[in-house]
Amino acid sequence: FNCSDDRKGQLFENLFVTQLITALRASEMDFRISNYRTDAGAEADVILEIEGKTYAIEIKTGGFSKSDLGGLNSFEKFIGKKVQKFVVLPDGNPRIIDDVQILPWQSLMKLLKI
């Protein structure tokens, strides 16, 4: 089975969001999940609110650049408070660019304790 890179991105995004929602429901934590998009094109794939904390998450399957982080910063500016920002990947080594944590999706799930 071969699929294009854009299809891989859609499949991974679906996998991550499905796993996130399923784990949150099982945890019985109070949560709210949405996304963020502006008319100008800024976006964050997942906005997650858990127990008073807000997380902005971008989902990527591979390469990305610093400009891909613009939607996370736009969201933080929009709500007017500091949020924890993440880029989740299928795998790889955790790292930080500016104040954005880049890590495998399973690591984020552990970090969120779900």
C-alpha cells in the first residue's frame, strides 16, 4: 500500500486526534477540544483545554519549517495568554524551537498524563 505524502498527513492527523479524544474520554478529565483558523490562513490543528491549561498543537508527518509554527503563535496572540505549544510527529527525537516542543505523539500523550 503506497500513498502520497499529503494522504499520509491526513491519515496521521486522523490517528492522532482519534487517539487523543479516546484517551481523554477514558481518563474522565474535563476537556474541550477544537481547532483554530483565521481568514489570513493561520491555523493550529488542535486546541486542547484541560483543567485550566490550554495547549496548541500542530500535527506533522515529516519536515516542517519555523514558518509552520506561525499558527501556534497566532493563536497565543489571539487569546492573549501564554499557552503550551507543541508539534507532534509520528516519531523522532524531542526538541524545542523557540518555545514550541516538537515530539512524537506518544510522548505528548504521556506528558499530558492521558
